[in-house]
Amino acid sequence: MDTWHDCETWSPDRIRDHQLELLRAQLTRLHATSRHYRRRWDDLGWHPGDLRDLDDLAALPCTDKADYQRSIDEHPPYGDFLAVPREEVARLHFSSGTTGAPTPVAWTRQDLDRWADLYARAAYSQGVRRGDVYQCLFSFAWFVGGLGGTLGYTRLGATVIPGGSGDTERQIETIFRYGTTAVGGTPSFLLHLADRARGLGTPLANSTVRQVMVGGEPGGQVPATRALIEREWGARCYDGYGCLEFQPTAWECAAQAGGHLAEDFTYAEVVDPVTRAPVPDGEPGVLVLTHLDKQACPLVRWWTGDVVVRDRSRCDCGRTHARLVGGVRGRADDMLVVRGVNVFPSAVENVVRGTVGDLVEFRVVLDPALADPATGYPTALRVQVEGAENDDLRGRLAAALRAELAVRAVIDIVAPGELPRTTHKARRVVRAEEPEVHRVP
Ligand SMILES: [Zn+2]
């Protein structure tokens, strides 16, 4: 494979025709082979023959992680989503969720082949070619990225070194010794490697690496993080986005203008997190995905929980598949709506760090006193920041939040050390505690 696939430049009409044709076949197959979907659709009185247009898919409920987990719990260990006999399953990867037991996702041999092609297309679109040396720095054990990366770059014709995400010094030595030209990994591991390499007196900017594909964590499309990776590695950094269930979902091309959705592989909807109605392109909504031709355990209207902004304008690279501009903006569960404005904790974080300093501790408090009594939605944010009591800071931060995010904020300055610390993922949004009720004896 040394070129891109024809489908990447299809007209929007042709993409929709292709999606409808595959979707009809997929739903008909699932009705016959997936116990889960047959039961759900029969309960609704819905039949795949009811699908006349892509928009008709919205009549079906979304499938989410809780549905999937319940299926595994009730029908261990595979659940009832499986649409092929177990002997046809060629690969299992497991989600590393923070709640519940790891859940398996299955691939047939045909699915693995498809996955390799998609990943190869991603790498090709970023300028990787036959003859490149690819060092895979994603983890292989219990993580989907390692084998995904090696599959795709092997298909493309690169020389593949499956390094994994440990042995920092050996990875660095290998990069220089074998003239690695492309790597893939999580932003945090790649920055860790760069830091160590500098410490060893062999900065990675001096290596032959030209392409970096990041995934597994947000960061690839966070401008500051991307710039840092590009500077440290002396290479171009491309974001690859994929939830475990949809590998891969979207990837950036050389234009670095937001990941192209693999629209020949998945049908994507972007919906309002609350009403679940479709949102127009250019506005944030939750990405909902349907497998068009996956065989092992296809998912219909999978609620990714990731908030994205879709852009169908033509990309400089010539590909026509829609892009997710700005990458994953946040998780639907974390999105705050303040007087009709969508606000993510990460956006507040950017403003706070830019105004107060990189290392400051802060949190957003949802204060019922600042909520609209009719809707319950906040009308302003309460932001608690550690620092010295200072009216100027209070005013500057409120002004910056208003200017950059169009939200009103009430700023509380709290003493340094007062906000709770966590070693894992900081909890940036909390609800104000209910006022204590003092009982009169
Ligand atoms: Zn492009």
C-alpha cells in the first residue's frame, strides 16, 4: 500500500450513499446475529427495513458503556453484542476504565485487516512512507495502541520496531542507532523521553525522527502541548484519536487541521449532550459512532461521551472526510453550560494558568446560589484560586474569563495549600456543599 485510498476524496454525496448502503447491510446482519441488538430493536418494534435514510438511525437509542458493561456482567465473559461465533474472534483488547472490570472488545481477522489499512492510511496522510523506520512507543500489554500502531505501519511498508512504553534509555539509544524516522506514543511518554534524552546529552531534536503520532490522551491538539512535543522532538506532531471501540476513529493529515473521521468505516453523528438532537457543524456536541462494516462486535450509535466540533469544509490535503477541529474538547459529563455558553474545565484551566501562573491550584465550584432558579443552570462560575488576597488578581482573572470564555465568574482567593491535592487526575469541578442544617434542640 503506497497511496491513499480512493474513498478519501469521494464527494459528500458519494460518502453518504456508501454509508447508507453499508449501514443497511450491517443492521440487517446485526438483527440476525447480535442477540443484544435484536432484542432491543424488537422491543421497540423497529426493523432494519425501517432505515430509508441515514437520518432514520436517530430513531434508535444510543448504546453506552453502561449498556456494554451490563451485557458483559449478564453474559460473561463476552456479553451478547458478539455478532460472530467466538471461534471467529481473532483478537481481544480490554478497556482500562476507571470503574468496573476491564471490558473486552473483539476483532475478527477481517476486522484486523481493516484496522491495519486505516492505520496505514493515517500514517501515509502524515507523510510516512515505505522505507521509514517506525518505533512504536505505545504500550503493548493490555493497551490497544501498541499492536494498532505496528499493524498499520507494517502494512504501509515501514521497518517497525515495537518498543513499547518502558525502557526509556534503551528507546532513546534505539532511536539514534537505527535512525528512527517516525514514532507513536502518548504525549506524556513522548515528553518524558524527550526530557530524559536531553538529560543524557542527546536531545531528540537531534535525532532523525520527523513524524510523531500521539494518541491515548488528549494533548495532540492542545496547541501548547503540540508545540512542546514538536520543539522537543524536532518533528511534526499529529493527533490520532480513537476510543477502544472504534480503532482508529480520526487522524490528522499533514495539514494538522483536526483529525479526519474515517467516514468509510464509521457513521458519525454529533448531538446535543442533553437533548441528543443533532447539532450543526461548527458547534460542540457529543460524538456518536456506528460501525459500518465491523464484524466481531459492531456498535450502533455508540455514545463516546467525547465532545467534538465537526467541520466538513475541504481540507488543504484534498481529503473530503469531515474533520474534528480542535480534537476532543472534553467529556460530555464535564461540560458546563453557563447562560447558554459551553464551558469546559480545561478552558477555564487555560485561562487561569495564563493569568495567574502555570502551577497554580484552582477549582470550579458549582454554587447553587449562582444558578438560575428556573433552569438550575449556572449563571456564573465560582472559581477558587490559591494565592495571596489580592483585588487586582480577582479582577484580572474575572476579566480574562469574561473576555476569553464569555462567562461571568466570581473569584475566591484561598490560602495556598487549602485546595485538595490529588496525585492522579485533579478534580477541577465540584459542587458547593449544601449549607449545614442547624437543628434547634
Ligand atoms: Zn487533511
